[in-house]
Amino acid sequence: MPQQVQGVIAPGKNEPVRVETIIVPDPGPGEAVVKVQACGVCHTDLHYKQGGINDDFPFLLGHEAAGVVESVGEGVTDVEPGDFVILNWRAVCGRCRACLRGRPWYCFDTHNARQKMTLEDGTELSPALGIGAFAEKTLVAAGQCTKVDPVASPAVAGLLGCGVMAGIGAAINTGQVGRGDSVAVIGCGGVGDAAVVGARLAGAARIIAVDIDDRKLATAKKMGATHTVNSASTDPVEAIRELTGGFGADVVIEAVGRPETYEQAFYARDLAGTVVLVGVPTPEMKIELPLLDVFGRGGALKSSWYGDCLPSRDFPMLIDLHQQGRIDLGAFVTETIGLGDVEKAFARMHEGDVLRSVVRF
């Protein structure tokens, strides 16, 4: 039987979010119902609320989550009721041209649950990134459930569902940071700090954190940055070059998603270096670079989609590293909150004093 649960919706563009009763249908073929235990408040949820993704309101927000599988539909074999899972928004198809070429982290045909969750009056909801986890329970495609060690805290594990994975993956998977490399990270929010963690994990010799907020720079230092640059008072390109022998960094990770910071990243890298864009721009943003500079500097300009992760490979590995004490995922959790506090969490996000607010159920 369909279930009634409480969830947070964005009713319209820039309208305050509110808690509503959500109808969650029984799982159909290939689907699963997950009892959500924790869900991080990610900047992408704010993008949905502001209409920056699309205008398919109302949205059921939340996507950075962990919980326990409650029930599964016909044909589901990879997970079963009782499994502790991290939800992901890349349920790979196994059949598209990327998957068939052995690159499932680029899957071009990822899928979500076919059925819709609704409000009590039957209004269909659009789940954020196909998940909608600011709810006591949510309906997803079974492939969006990645089983991990249940010893991990849900508040910590869920962060791998988006921001932390995006940052660590930008360094390790997309940027392919290697031992002894120099790395600069522009933008030290949750994703940027995760990129710092990823660069340290990969063995980077020099990790330069760049931001306009000294509080964020202090946090980046705790996460593993060896140097910090406040770009509100210092030219970050010149500062990065000075800290790398005048050459620029081997890998520069742009975790803001703005044209001006992308240009800084472009010119702050060494010849034949790599720029990784993991910050998410808005549709109207444009970048203009001299084509001769693109040619003359060589190297690679990359975009990092979800940290180019493969959830089935990367989530369990990172949970294991956390359990071994080699990375501290708990450092990303600033506060735990209730469902009714999501709007306040969005406001705190702008104040710059939180890495992640996490809704606990």
C-alpha cells in the first residue's frame, strides 16, 4: 500500500520550502523504497528552489542521503530489505555507448524510479536529482542504492551521495592528481574542501586553497591544505605561481562555477597542466578565452560530473578509508537539523559558516 510520509518541497521559484505530506507508492519493477536516515543540505537543492535547474515545480528536495532499504520491486537483486545504502544519482544503465566502452562513470542513460511520488491531492513531485530525500521515505530506482558497511554513521555516509564525492572525485578521478603534484583548489566550500581531501589522499605535495573568506581558508587548512590564499586581497593567479616556483599548479580545481574564477584557474595552472571544473555554473554564464592561450598552454580542460565516480566502486572504498581513519568524513558535518529547519539551513549556507547541515530522521 502507498505510504504517507513527511517531506520538504519547493512549491515554486524562490518560494520558502515547506513540510508537506508525501505519498510514496509501493516499489514497481526495478524500484526500491528507502527509509531515509540522514540527508545533507546541498547547494544543488538551493539551485532547484531558485529555479536554476528547471521549472518543473513542485520539487521534492534532498539528494545527499543514506538509509535502509525497506522494500524492493520485481526483478531487484542487487539490494534487499535491510541493506544500508547511500543513494546516488548515477544509476548506470550498462547499455549506453559509455558503459559499453568500459566507462560507466560517464553513463549517458542513467535512470530513476518510473513512478512518481505525489502530494495528497495527487500533484506529482519532481524529486531532486531523481532522489527526493528530504523525506522520511523515498522511492528510487534500485540502481540508485549503493550498499556500504552499516557501521558508518548515516550523517557521514550520505555526504558521499553528492558533495564530498564530487570534490574527492574531482581530484582523484577527473584531475588524476598524482604523488608529488601541486594542486590549487579555488572555492573552499564543501566540494572544494573535499577536493583538498582528495588531493591529500592522492599524495599531492603542495595543496593551495583559495577563497575570499578567511574562515573557509582555516577549515581548508584543517582538511589538508598546505597553503592558503585570500583572493579578496591577493591576486590568486600570481600567488599560486609564486607558491609553485613561478610555474603554476599541476592541477587547478575550480569549485565555484563562475567565469571569473574559471579564468583564474586557467591561468594559474602550469604548462600542460589540468583545469577541473566541478563548480556548477548557471545557464546564462559564459567564458571567453584567447584561443591562442588555449592552444599555447596545452594540457587539459575538464569538467567533473559527480566526481566522475562509479558509486559501486567509490562509495564502499571511501567508507572503508573513513573507518580506517585515513579520511575524516565526519569533519564535513557542521550541524544536524530537523526537516523543518531546511529553509534556515539554506540561509546559513550563504553565511559561510557551515560545510554541511544534515537532516537527521
